[in-house]
Amino acid sequence: MRITRSLLLIQTVVCLIGLDLQAEPAPHLLKPDLVVSLWQGEPPLFQRDAPAEYFDPLGRIINVTRPEISVFLPAPDKSTGMAIIVCAGRDYGSVEWKTHFIYAGEVFIPKGVAIIGLKHRTRLPFKATNPDIRALTLLDAKRAVRLVRHRAQEWKINPQQIGIAGYSAGGDLAMNLAANFDTGTPDATDPIDRESSRPDFAIGLATWHWRQKESPFQFSRNTPPVFLVHAINDGIKGGAPIELPREIATDLQKLNVPVKLAVFDVGAHGVGNLIPQRVKRGFPPAKWPNLFLDWYQQISRH
């Protein structure tokens, strides 16, 4: 038994090493159509002499200093033109590649929706404070939206249907962008910087802000539509209290911004995870993609 477990562990580690974004992912995982750096050369606030980036045995990317996007595109004849930039969870300390990017792609791509995995910079090696890491990742998220919008025609994406979704800390990042986007710089030398960083919608999945119940987000009437998924039993043993998305929804309603809060009795802090077994069994929270698409289609008609 010990030998078998050791072999399984070795196979897992080898598989994850093969997931280096500059190489091909393991054959049993969805492969991105392309990987694109957010900036050519060093990004703003680049951390020099940092430890090397790596995958840990759980499939998380550690020590990210060069942000990039992994682009997963549907077949051209099935594309709806919609794209979702996905921000992983893990407390801004790492990027959850498999559970948040791959599993989302496996559900959304057959529906004709492109999935863009955002590999934003992580807390280490920056040793950043909470406000610092939020500002740094917001910079990466803004650039990701601009880049996707800039290359939308090439990737058969509708530039007015580019949204952002985030799990846990990624939900914090998605809401941060929904509250703090900009319209771009028209006279910028870099044509990507001329694009707006406003997402056309934002999705918060088990949205987390250091376990706080109060919303830190200062939304405006121009905030894009927001779809929130949360479990009543989240925040009991860690995670994110449900009071946070409820307050977000209330604030947006006061601004007449379209918002939908989908609440589930089960799922806890992993409520938004599209684990294949959950999807196959019809686990209620795993139905959120259809709930979102139906809701977004309805509000888009008005």
C-alpha cells in the first residue's frame, strides 16, 4: 500500500511539473489554445531576483512575477462571442490552475464561451500588505481585460461581452475591478492601454475579503452587471460570510445596477467549484453557469 501511494504521489508531481505554462499541460487536462504575457518584457512593479515560479503538488502556481493569460477558445462554429476572464482563489498567495481554470473551461467551452485564465501576481515573493496585493492584482486584471478586448477580433470574441469571474480571493479581485475600472488612455503609445478595462459583467463565487462581513467596494452607476454565487454554510469554518455578498447586492440595487445573488444551502467555500463529479451528478451549486447565462441573456434584452 505504501509503495502504491508513493507511486501515485510521484505520478502526480510529474504531472504537475508538466503543467509549466511554457510547456504542454498533462494530456488529461484541457490545453490552452495559447498563452500570452500581459506585458512585453518586465511588467510594471516587476519584482527582480525573485524565486522561480513553480507548481505545487496541489496544482497551484506559486511565486508569480510575470502575469499572463491562458486562452481557451470554443470551436468557431459554436462560439457565442462571450469570454470570461477567470481569477483563481487561494488568498492571493497562489493561482489555482486546475480547479478554477480547467474545470471552468470544461463546462463553459462546450457552451460556446471562451475561458481566459488570469495568472496574476501573487503575494509571495512580494511580501505585500493586503492593500498592496489588491492594487497589484487589480493592475493585472485591468491589463487582462484590455488585452482580450484588443485581440477580440482575432480570437472571435465580442468586445462587448468580456466579463470577469473570480473564486474567493479571485471574487474580491473581480469585484475590485468592477468598482475600479477605467476607460483607457486614448493617446497611449501602447495600443492595448487605449482599451477600456471595464468588464461587461462580473461574477463573484464565494466572494471573500479577509473573512469580513462588510463590503469594501465603492461601486458606481456605471458598474457592470454582477452575478454572485454563495453558500449559506460558507464562513462558518473559515471562508467568506454570506453577509458580504448580501451587502454587495444591496449596494448595487441602490445604484440600479443589475445584480443577482444565487444562494445555496450547501457548497461552503467551494460553492463555485465546477468539479466534474459535481457537474455530472447535478450538484445544485454546480449549475451556476446555466443560471448565470440565463440571467445575463435576460438582462441583455433590456
